Amino acid sequence: MLSKEERLRGLLLRGLAGESSAYHEFLKELAAHLRAFLRRRLARMPEEVEDLVQESLLAVHNQRHTYDPNQPLTAWVLALARYKLIDLLRRRSRTDLLHDPLPEESELLAASDEEAANARRDIAKLLDGLPDRHRLPILYVKLEGLSVAEAARRAGMSESAIKVGVHRGLKALAQRVRSKP
């Protein structure tokens, strides 16, 4: 049985190869995955979830040509969704606190999509240098938004090993970032 990552990746790659039914199924399944991911993060703003799902799907569609098949699909998708979430929170902050007019939507989308692609590349470079016992917990828990229990099952590790892996991996990444010129 295929994991969710493998299934989504297979559907996307078939869709990119021209199989429209596979691409349609990819977007449908991805929407459900994004909805769950965003509901957890927008518990106080449930009315924003569906709009953010649609914005994230649009970003995935518009940036599908930038996906590197050698990289985890869900990490790429969730990076795009996180940038959409950050955009939403910034817009909320501006309108709720400063009452500034919002920039044009196309400006927001273009900037966030480019930032997401750059962030994805940078994160992949940083994570590549970590051993699996640190890289996988960070990937699953922090980037894909899985629970510790789900990450433990997927990685074949104990829950405590996942927690330790996240902690030590983030510590190693912070040290790396501090030591770079």
C-alpha cells in the first residue's frame, strides 16, 4: 500500500505527464490534506480555512513546473501553504491593527510563490546534511505537520526518538545557520 506522500507524488507526476484525471485526483486529495493541515493552524479563524486551501491549490498549480521529483512532495506543498498562511496573518495584522489597504492580490501571490520556492530550496539544502534520525523527524513533524505518533509510525522510530530527533536536528540546523558567513 502506498503512503500518502507516494500516492500524491505519483498522481502529480502522472498529471504533469498529461493525464488529466490523475491531476484532478491529485488536486482533490491534496485539498483534503491541506484542509486538515490548515484547520489545525487556524483553529481561531475557521472561516479562513477554505479560502486558504484554494489559494494554496492555486499556488501549487501555478508553481507545479518548479517541483523537483527528487524532493518530498508534501514538504514542497506545505511550504507553499505556510507562505499563504503567513500572507493571511500579515493581511489580518495590517487590516486589524493598522487599517492599511491591502496590496494587489497578484503582488501577494507572486511574492509568496517566489519566496516559497527559495525557502524550499534552502530547507532542502540544510536538511540534506542531517542524518535520517534528525532529518526525518523534522521533515514529518515540522514541515509536513504530522503528529509525533504519525511521524514515529512513518519513520519506524519511537515517539521519544522523534521528539529527540526534532530537538537535536533543529539544534544542529541552528548551529549550521549561525556558522554560515
